[in-house]
Amino acid sequence: MNLKDIVRPNIWNLKPYSSARSEFKGEASVWLDANENPLNDPYNRYPDPLQMQVKSAIARQKGVAEENIFLGVGSDECIDLVYRTFCRPGVDNVVAISPSYGMYEVCADVNDVEYRKVALYSDFSLDADALIAAIDQNTRAIWICSPNNPTGNAFDSRLLADICRRAENCIVVIDEAYIDFSAQPTMLNRLNELPNLIVLQTFSKAWGSAAVRLGMAFASREIIEIFNKVKYPYNVNKLTQDYALKLLERHSQVRDWVAMLLQQRASLIARLQHIAVVKHIYATDANFVLVRVSDACDIYQYLCRRGIIVRNRHRVQLCEQCLRITVGTQDENDSLIQALEEYGK
Ligand SMILES: *Cc1c(COP(=O)(O)O)cnc(C)c1O
């Protein structure tokens, strides 16, 4: 893959905004370069545009070099950046598995990029040949979410690596938002062998910080450098950077959360098996379970009336009569099970 051939020409030639904070780096005692207010320390100063301290902590934990990390305002920013960097509006297209995460298609529409859906098999496994067959000269990216939302299953990492090699002239994005809950290994350690791979992870799920809006993209140094040119100069604010640094120091806490949620997941699945309206429970590698029920819309409405909100996926391709249920605390899961037991009584 020649990166120049798949980056939009205007982006390839872009001269990025040069902020005061990126022009002078180093130690000083008097900062009169950025028209900041000298009062209200520490929030008066613009934050580090490249978030080097946070990246350094992430690099240590994940065994990835800092130059291979991009931080965005949630994965959502990283998803949008893929379009803004690689896809010429009205000309290029992307290919994605279906069903999958809704933001890929919304961002395609916003950027006027054709979105080509390739259906999974009915057991939610992946048809790699169909995915590759959907590619043409103007395909710039392939979206694969693993573990996939809303189906819950992860794809074999060797199959994903194989797709990267077969689709060598486009970007392959593997969205690993739920990877901490999965038995499948992350693709992060394959970045060096797969130059067209972008891996997305987030602080929103296992890291318990959806409110904070912090997402990560991992890719080659060349791709990360282009993302850094295109992003807003100060996309990740100081409150978020400080918070992330503290949480990264407490990563044993995150491990404990994940262990607790995996235990709750197993117990929730075991109890759902005894509920009369539950027709099928799909295997899951995530912190949610996709469940086929007798009447998804009616059960969804019933649960809402009881103050319990799940996600009705009935109208999603291959998910007829399915509810997507997030694994909660013991108490929350108890309430759900009790309500389902009392449905129709
Ligand atoms: C929840 C989720 C995310 C997280 O997005 P953020 O913008 O980081 O909160 C990303 N991808 C998928 C598939 C998700 O389900």
C-alpha cells in the first residue's frame, strides 16, 4: 500500500494549523505566546495538543509505541477522521459488515461517502470473500467491529489479519471497543506487520468512563501523523487528560471491574436460559448479550414501563425479535430477571 494513493489529495498536501503550543516546546517561566489569561492556573493554559503524558502511560500499558497512538474525543472522533482523511466526498466508498455499530454509517452520510453493507451469516460469522468482493478501486476503508455490536461475537484475529492482507490497498479498521471482555486477542501487536490496519479502542466501556469522551486509534506512524494534521489542535482537553492519567495509574481497578462484569455476564446468561420468553441467547465476547425473545417490541415496552431500559434491535438486519441487554450490577441484573419472570403474569 502506498499511503499517498489513498489519502485525499487535499489532506496529503495540507499545511496544518501551527498552534503556539506546538511551535515552542520546552521549559520556560514566562508564557506570553498564546493570548491566554495569566490567571486561573492551571485551566488558563491551552492543553498539550498531542497529549504526550497520556500517550506515554497508554504506550507502557499496551506495549505500543507513542508514535502509533492517536487520542480523540471518543472513538467517534477517530471514526470521523477516517472518512475526513481517506474518503473523497461523493467519490469514494467504504465497506462494512452488517449489522454493526451505527456511527460508521452516520459518519459516512455526513461525509457524503457511499456505505456498502456486507451481511454477516445468520450465525453472525463473517464472509471474508463477500467483504473482499465488495471492494472496488474507490474503496478506501473496511469497517469490522470485533467483538461486534450488536451481535456480541468476536472474529478470529487470524481471519482479521488475513482480510488486512487481502485488502492491501485500503484501510482496515478493527473497532475493539469491547476487546477487554473478549477471549480473542487484540490486533494491537500486529500493527507492525499490517501497514493498512487501524485499531480503535475506547475509555467508554471496560474503563468505565463514557462521560469523559476519550477514544484511541492505533496505527502506523505515517497514519497517526496525518490524523494529527487533520484533528482540531486541542481536541482532548486538560480535564480529560488529567483524568485519564489518574485512571491509567489505577489500572488494577479496571481489571477488577472487568472480572466482576464477566462474572455477572455468566450469571445473567445462566438465568436468562430459564426465562420462558427467551428463545435464543447468542454467544458473547462483550459486556452485553443479544437475546432473541418471543416478542421484542412488546417486551421492550413492558420493561420500559418497569423502568428497565434495554436496546430493542428488532428492526436491525439479522436481529429480528432481538433485545440487546447490557450486563449491569448484580442488583440491576436481578431487577431485569425478576421483571422478565413476571412478564405476562
Ligand atoms: C460504545 C462503542 C464505541 C465507543 O465510542 P466512544 O465514542 O469512544 O464512546 C465505539 N465502537 C463501538 C462499536 C461501540 O459500541
